[in-house]
Amino acid sequence: MPHPVHGGYHWVCVLNPDRIWTAVKGLLDDAHAYAVRRHENRMRRRCADDGLTTGADL
């Protein structure tokens, strides 16, 4: 469920981690992969806008 205070920051709270850890771990893995893709896309667009070739050029 969304965290009651920090849900706007995409935080969640897990009420019974012992019972649903496999599902939670899968969701965390998916969320991390999504965050990595977003970062890579953002860096690629920033480099293209600045005329750079890679994020390492920043």
C-alpha cells in the first residue's frame, strides 16, 4: 500500500513482510529496474541536448 505520509514520493509500506516477501522483492526489483531506465533515458536526452556523446562527458 502507498505510505500514508510519503506516498507522494513513491514510497510504500509493507505491513506483513514475512508473509509476502517474495512478492515485495519482485516489486522492488521491478521498481529499481524502472528507475535505472528512467535515469539512463534522462542522461541520454541531456547528452543529446548538450551535444555530448555519453553521460561520462558531463
